[in-house]
Amino acid sequence: MFTLINFYGKWDIEILSKQSPYDIQLEVRGSGGLIGGGVYGQVGSLAHVNGPDWHISFEWSKPGAFLWHACEAKKLEAAYPTDKGLVVTVGARPDLPTEAGKSYDHLVIRLRNKEPLLNPFIPITTIPDFTYRRGTIPHHRS
């Protein structure tokens, strides 16, 4: 699995759930011009991230300790719902032999792409009609 996941452009990051006996957090870092970088760990927190090239990494620590270790991360889902645009869900678990084979549910986040070129209909004001009508003749101006 991954220890870093790369992204490009504008995204919203929301922490959906945290089910871990360890302290666990995500960190956003990237190239010059990154907005919204930093460390996040609270369920429900929302970050607005924008940058030409940035990545997410996850870290865990024993409660009360100040030594952070890498987590494994996995893309759990990618979808393109018409009302939300491109959405990616990522889960993380500590990179420990005792966690091998277990779910990536220690920290679960959702990322929503905010690039207008990728999501031209968001927010939807009118639902586009993609219906194909067989035998319909288009109107021509005379």
C-alpha cells in the first residue's frame, strides 16, 4: 500500500472517522504555493487544500508519546456523483505487523475535488440532459 498519496490542484479534505487505539493524524505537504498544508486529526475537521503538487501522509503514535511513525494508506473508493463531483475516500492504519491484513479504518478521510475544469456542473443549478433521442432531427436555422 501507500505511505504517501499525491494530489494536484484544489481539494477539500474531511476526516470522516477515527477508530484507533493510537493517536493518528494526517499531514498535508507539497510544493511551493501550497495553501492548506498542515496536520489534521479531529473527526469532522475540514481543510481546503490547493497547490500544483501536494501529498497526504498518515502517522500514528502511542497515546501520550511524541514519536510519530508512518501509516499505510489505501484508496477505498473513488466516485463521481453528479451533485458532488470527483470524490476519493482514503483509509489508513498503522504500519505494524499486528495490523497487517486488518481494515484501513483507523482514520478515514474524504477528498472532494474543487477544480471547475474537472467538475464543470458543480454546484448544479440545472441538471444537464444527456438523453439520446433516436430519430430526432436537430433544428436548423434557415
